[in-house]
Amino acid sequence: MNASLAGFLVILIMGLVVYVTRIAGSELMNLFAMTARLEAILKAMASSVLVAIVVSECARGSLRVSAAVAVAGLAMLMFRNPLVAMSSGVATAAAFSFLHI
């Protein structure tokens, strides 16, 4: 089997796993009554996953990543707009890469 076919199969299998996981998640949620507590947990889950990813990257000690996260955090506090915060963080990381810092 050549490398391109193997890569295609891996991507296909990963897509299938994601699809099945989404369907299974929806079906499992139909088994439970949506309470205020469960709704709060589900709303907080996405944020906690994002924070875990960002904190683990910052813990690696990269100045570029830490600066981008700090700028994004400050932008979020100042403008209360996630798009502005993400854009400013990406722009900071891009500037660090452009300047080879």
C-alpha cells in the first residue's frame, strides 16, 4: 500500500470516528433529562477544553505562544469580543514568527 492511500484511509477512518462519536453523543443525550445543572456543565465543557489546550501550550515555555495568549486575553478584557481577541492573538503570533523571535 502506498503512502497516499494509507493517508487517505487514515483520514477516512478519523472522519468516520468523529461522525459516529457525534451521533452517539446525540443519542446518549436523549437518554438524560436536560436539567439546569447538566446544561451548565455542557456550556462550561467547551471553555474548559480550550483553556486546557492553551495552558498546556503556555506551559511549554514558548514566548510566542505566551505573548499571543496574553494579548488575546487583554483584548478580550478590553473589547469583550471573542473575534477581536482571537484575531489579536493570531496577529501577535504571526508577528513573532515574522520577526523570528
